[in-house]
Amino acid sequence: MKTDELELTIAKPLDDVRAALQKALQRVKAKSIETLDFDNDPLAAPTEPADIQLVASGQGLVGGAWGLQIFVVAGDADCDVLLVALGDDALTRIVKSGLRYSYSLGKSILIRNTIATYLH
């Protein structure tokens, strides 16, 4: 699975970023929102735990789902946000598992960019 990262610095406190994320994930109709837990995989653990660590996913209208990892680290006056789009291109998806039952990187990037606009 491929990834595409977008790093943002948002001039808002953590509670405002949390509320904006909640609204954005509702708006893009996320079907699943879960906390990322690195306790079972120490090799995947970030060097510093984020204040918010989520994985969210949803289904596209025509073939393919989208998936995102979301990390938020609160600073004194702002928050650093990392949005990671997950998925594969269409050819890889066809070969591996079919378009309908796989994550589309293009769709994930589109949803990621939509969520980024809600955070500003």
C-alpha cells in the first residue's frame, strides 16, 4: 500500500482542531474512525506519541474505499497535523483484489485535502 503525506501547522488550540476534525470526518462520511494503538507494534511507534492518533476510512460511491491516518501534536499556540492518505493506484488494485474491495490512493488524497480545508 502506498502513502501520501500532508503536513500542516494550524494556528488553533487542540480542542478546536479536534472539533474541526470531527466535523470534517462527518462531512466526508467516514464509516470507521479508530484510535491508532502502537502498543502492539513497537517498530511502528512514532518517536513522540501524538495528542490525536486516528485512522479513518469510508467507501466511495463507485468502487474503492478511502483511508487516512491522522496525527495531531499540540504546541503552545498551534498544532502540527500530519494527514497520511492510504491506498494504491487503479492498476495495482485491479491486480491485487479488485477495485471495489481496496483503498484508492486518489480517493484518499481527495478526502485528505477536503479534511485539510476544514482544519484551516
